[in-house]
Amino acid sequence: MDREEIRRHNVRALLRGVHLSGGISRADLAKQLGLNRSTIMALTAELAGAGLVREELPKDSRQQGRPSLMVLPESERIYVLAFDVAVDQLVAARIGLGGVVLERVVAARTRAGPDLDYVVDVLARLGRQLHRSAPSTAICVGVGASYCGMIEPGDGTVRFGPDLGWVDQDFGAELSRNLGLGLPVLVGNEAHLGAIAEQHRGAGTGVRNLIYLHGDVGVGGGIIAGGKLLDGDTGYGCELGHIVVNPGDGRPCGCGSRGCLEAEAGERALLDAARRPADAFGREAVRAVVRDAGRGDPVARDALRRVGDWLGIGVANLINLFNPGVVIFGGMLRDMYPGVAPYVRTRIAVNVLPVARERVRLEVSALGDDATLVGAGELGFSQLLHDPLAEYENIAEHSRERIGER
């Protein structure tokens, strides 16, 4: 690399360090990046000049001598819009640099089949509302969206969303057009984004190899291998909900197969096993089964045993394949996990190679229901973090547009 390339690399690494930490001292940045303090000072000055970071004295330093200045993200000024499209709800948020959720709004979504126009109309309205409510000096630098389906890399098309029948829907382009902010909407699979969020800010922080399982109606998955998202040759990798765990007499799956993990361990599998009526669905219905099992209801207990065993088979296979440091359960699976954990652990004890199970941890999502939303925010920040100062012209342009709107 020539000198300019090295400088751009260092600027990128520094802003990324500040963004992921939410605030870090100059001294710690120097250690983290392997740079001397004068270089850190020069890089920080560039980013501060662009309005991306600021420096402050630490609030409660007890160290001897002059304390190292803290480098903080300008979270209130630099933000992205993040959207999360789940089966039963639509969420929009304004997320500041540093990963701070500044403001969020939620709207209901009914299970009524393909509904691109409704989803785009609602999210665009919520996004414009959040954009208008931001301070006049704030700048929107990107837009990211999480969707519960298979996403065409690059253009935001939902190729296949089995839960509500979306096939080749131009979601990203339509939402960008309806938002009217002049920014592309970057779209990612919800479980992939949840895995990234948990690695950056949640139960997988500092872990280079992890598996994130996300339950909505079905089961999605994201795998971080060697610190990077495993997305496959065409971007459709890690559809963990569609690994076949019960090929003999498995339940039919929305993908057209039978006995998939999500068919045997998803929402409907649990509710059917617990003998709940067909019109019972959603997170509260799942929580009710777990509560009833805890109170001694034998039918609810048996339902959790059956579903937990199938989930355990799937998790055991994944641990044998990928040797993760942690397996994280998010979404609906986070609610279900207290009731199925003993059965998952039993399957791991019986079916996972001893050396692979020695150190693996099982955790619920530390970010809770915000995991996929935070992941969408990370996607929204990706272009800025890739080359911060080259993006400054775009940021300034957004600022002028915003002033004009007001």
C-alpha cells in the first residue's frame, strides 16, 4: 500500500474502533491499532474536522498525570435509519454512530400474504417521521433494513420469503424511492444481521466463531466464521432453518421440503404440540406455553420436550460442523429457550464430539428484540465505515438537503 492507502486504512480502522466501542481513549486506540500517539492524534483531528467524532477528558479518571483524551462518536449528529421487517411487526429506528438507538417506532403487520406495498408504505412513513424529528444539525448517512427472507446481494431484492410468500420483491429499491432521501436502502437477511449485531455488541462480543439462531415464525441462522459472516457463494448461505432433522415423517415446511429444523422447532410446531388452537400465534402464545410448562402443565411440558429435542439435534449438527465458541438464541427462540434448554443440552452431550463441546457456550441474545434492528443499523453504517473521509462529501450534501427541507 502507498502512503495514502495506509492513511485511509488507518482512518477507517480508527472510526470503526470508536463506533464499536461507543467511546475509547487515544491510548487504547494506539494499542488497538498498533499506531503511535501522534498518528492517532492526527487521524482523530481529521475525523473531528469532518464532524464524525469529538474528544473529551474522561469523566472520572483516577490515573496519575495527564489523562488520555476520550474519542467519542458524534452519535446525536451522525445517524442511520434502520428498519426491521418481522412477520408480526415493522420497526423503524434512528441509530446514532456508536450503535445508540436514539428513537424507535413500531407498527403492526398482519399475516396476510405478500404485502410489499403495505410494508414499504408504512416503513417509508415511519422513516420520514424519524428523519424529521432529528435535530436540525443531524445527518442521515445511510439506511439499512432487515428482512426475514433470502436477499439478493447488492440490490435489496427479496428472492424468497416463505413465511408470507414474498418472491422476487424489489423491496430495497421501492423503500428507497418512497423514503425520498436520495439514499439507497441496503437490505440483509435478519438472522445474518442478528449474528453481526451479537458479535459486535451482544452475547458474541470478542468471539470469532459463533452461530446465531433467530426464531420468528420459522428459524433463521447466521454464522460468523473466523470473524466474518459466512454467506455462501451467492449470498444465500446459512439457511439453518432448512437443515433437515426429521426426514422420515417430518412436518411439511414452507420451503416445500419436510422435516426442516424450522418445521420441527418453529412457532407452529410448538403450538401444535401444545394443542393450542390454530388462531393462537405470535410471541405471546409461545411465552404462554413456556409459562404453562413451568406451572406443571403436562401437555406444555411434553411440547417443549419434543421441540427442544429437534432443536437440540439441529444445534448438535451445527456444533459438529462449525465448532463455534457460542451458540446464541434470538427472537422467538429466546423466549422458548428456558423451556427447551435441558433437551438441547442433552442432545449436545450425546451427539456432539467431546472436543467440540468442551468450550461451546449456549446463550440467549444479549440484544433481545433489537438484535436484527441493530444489525440493520450496522448495515446502514457500512458505507461510511468503509471509507469515512471519502464519504464526507455525501454527508455534507445530506446536510444541505436537510436544511432545505426545514
